Amino acid sequence: MTAAANTRHSIRFHGRSYHAMVLAPEPPLANWLAEMDAWLARSPGFFLGRPIVLDLSILRPGKQGVAELLKELAERNIKVMGIEGAEPSWLDFAMPPLLLSGRQKGITDVLGKELPTESPESDATPDVAKAPEASKPSAVAAKNTEHPNSLLLDSSIRSGQCIVHPEGDVTIIGSVASGAEVIAGGSIHIYGTLRGRAIAGSRDSRARIFCRKLEAELLSIDGLYMVADDMPAHLRGKPIQVWLDGDSLTMVQD
């Protein structure tokens, strides 16, 4: 009599990369949280559905401080998926995991298509092998180069899509819908209506924002921002350009 052999299925593990937004609190923490509250009061849906990584390399809060900060963020409906810049001893099992070797990466998201750039040497490759469904945003990684380059998109950006190009300028031949976001290391040029958010100058404070028709939810250059309520009423619906002048944003009709 022979006994049937027991069969076991192997456990498979896969590695994947995802696009996340990084928050880097600065001391004094009370002031930073007050700024966050002011931001959320004007843009209450900004962090909804966004994976957040908490960078503690500047704040250095210690174990108790990490727990208190996570509680403060949770009360503001900000979900932290991971922590970087922290000592392992600061974190316990119930906290988000410590992330290592994170790096800034260019992400583009335009209808699942390969995106042309103005630099002939640059290219775009998918972050994952399988293309997402048409109803879901896709992620395409821009090639890292030593010198700034420009990203040219010849289609409009739909609500919920996010374009991130930290290496240089972004030019969009089309409009940016409400709920969409464009983030550039340099300037942003929009040959259409800007209804969403434009965040320029993450690497160059001389960057500017241009658009054919202003209906924006938020404009930002080098960390200084202006929400819709702060924008001059007489410039709504007009072609404009924005630049950083000292500690304030200047907006004029283009």
C-alpha cells in the first residue's frame, strides 16, 4: 500500500515600486502642523487617497515624538505608508515600516501612453510590466539624466492624473483638469486651461508657471503656494505667468 504524497504550493513574493508623496516635517513642529492645517483648510482633498512617506531626517523627533506625530497626521486623515530618515529604535511593530534607499523619481501619468521628451537621449519606460486598465492612471518613469531636460506632453491631463518630472520643465499642449496635478523641477507651460494644481521649481527657484487660461486650484513655486481664493479675481480666465519674487508669488497677465 502506498501513501499519497502531500503536495504544497510555494509562497511567491514579488517586488514592486510605487509612487508616493513625501512629507518632511520641520521644527518647530507646532508651526509646521499649523501650516498643514491652513493648507488642508484651503485644499481639504489634497491628501485623500495619496500614499504618504514621512521623512524624519530634519525633525529627528525620537520614539515618543514619532508616535505623537503619527497621531496628529491620522487626525488629519493623512495615512502614512512608510517612514524614512528615522532610527530603527524609534519605531515599533505597530508603526509604518522604515524605508531605506528611497530616491526621487520622475513619474508621468498620461493615458497609459509613452511620452515624448524634447531631449533625444531621454526615454520613458513603464514602472510595471503589465499596463493598467484604461480607467486607472498609469505610471511611466522618466529616465534620470545628469542635466535638466524638458518633458513635452501633447494631450490634456485628466482629473486624478499626476505628472511628476523633477529633472526639468514640463510643457503641456492641452489643458489640466480640476483634480489633476503637474509637478516640475523647472517651469511649467500649459497651452490650455489650468484648472488643477501646478507645482514648479522644486529644483530651480527661478522657475515660472505659464498658462493660456487661469482657473487653477493651486499654484506653487519652490515651496511657496497660492490657492484659488488668493489669486487676483481680475486674472481668472486670463493668460498668466507666475514667478517667485522674494518670499511671495507674483502673477501678471501674459
